[in-house]
Amino acid sequence: MPVFKKSRNTPDELFDEGWQFYSKATTLEPPGTVFRIDAAHRRYLVGKVEVPTEKGDETAASLEKRVSTTLGMFVRFLGLDKLGIGGKLDRVQQFAFELKDAEREITTDVALDDALLAFLEKLDYRADNRYFVIREALSATSMLYALTKDQLVELGGEGALATALGAGASIAHASSERITFPKTFPQRMRVTFLPEEITTTRSNLSGEKPTLGRKRVTKPLTWTDD
């Protein structure tokens, strides 16, 4: 896998606003998955709407991406929850990585609207929760993560990271300002997704269910899984 060579992608492809890491790499939660985050930031799966999707390779080899999220969410995605961290877990920053054999799953507005119509009629909408639907996902066979020098310090340094990654961890110095380390998955797995928020478009004062619609997500989401 290339070590972050200069990419031919456009800035928009590199800095996708609204993309989120899954809690961990997974074969589950495809486009059409609906989840909610309650007032205590706990995340629950609500259901799945069946939507037609298309799949396509992003590049022939690897794809460089950056996702804005908190250090806490990034550490959990890596499966390093027990890593002793001295930095601020809730500070939003950008994390860079490469995806090997990247594949994108997408659906369309029309397909999603049609599928959600019946689903939202049955939804027991809780006004103090936020609801989301996954409309795109990226999967890969492996990833190459990159950390800046400052991010490495927040994680406790190279020794702490190597210990947390376990025996056989391969940490490389891509430059004086960045280190990289790979992760190979046992099979193709989803790693990032693009959600839209299901929110009220009009309140019904008569006590009936509110009218729901979708809106773009532009900020990092944070949650804990129960």
C-alpha cells in the first residue's frame, strides 16, 4: 500500500464533509440503516429500510481520505479504547488514512425517499433523540492510518501506541511529522459512512405525528454504543 504519496484526487474528494467512522470496521450497517442518538449520547440501531444500492471501486489501488472526528471516536474505531490518553478526547481534528481496494456503496434521493415513507409512518419518533439514516458507505480490505506528531503525543507517544497495537505492530515514520501503521481486515469491511439526519420539517400542533424529512450532516457525530 502506498505511504501517502501525492494524491491525484481533488480536495473535495479528500475532505468529505459529514463522513463518519463506524464504531469499528464492520460488515453490517449498509446504506438504509437507521439509528438514533439519545440525549445521553448513547447510540441505538432503529431499523433498516431496503433501498437499492450501487457499488463501485473508488480507485484501482488505494484512496486517501481524511475524516473530521474526535480523538475519542478515532481511538475507539481503532479498537484501542484502553489506551491511556492524556489529550482531550472531545477535540475535533482530522485523521488521515488510505483505503486499500476501496469500494463505495450509494443510493439515490428518490430511492431513499420512497423507502423511508412507510418506515417513518411506523416510527415511534422520540423528540429528545436525533435520528439518522446511512446513505453512503466506504469499505476496504485494509487501511493505512497516519498520525501527526501532535496526535501521537495525545495518544501517549509511540511506545504507548505500539503496546496498545500489540505484538507485531508495524509503525513507520513516513516523515518527521507523521507516522503510519497498517491494519488488514479478515474480509472486506465498511469503515466510514455518510449519514443524513431525519428531522422534523413541520410540527403538528394537533398532537399528530410531526412531519419528518432529511437534512445534510456537516459536523462530526459522537456517541457511545449500548
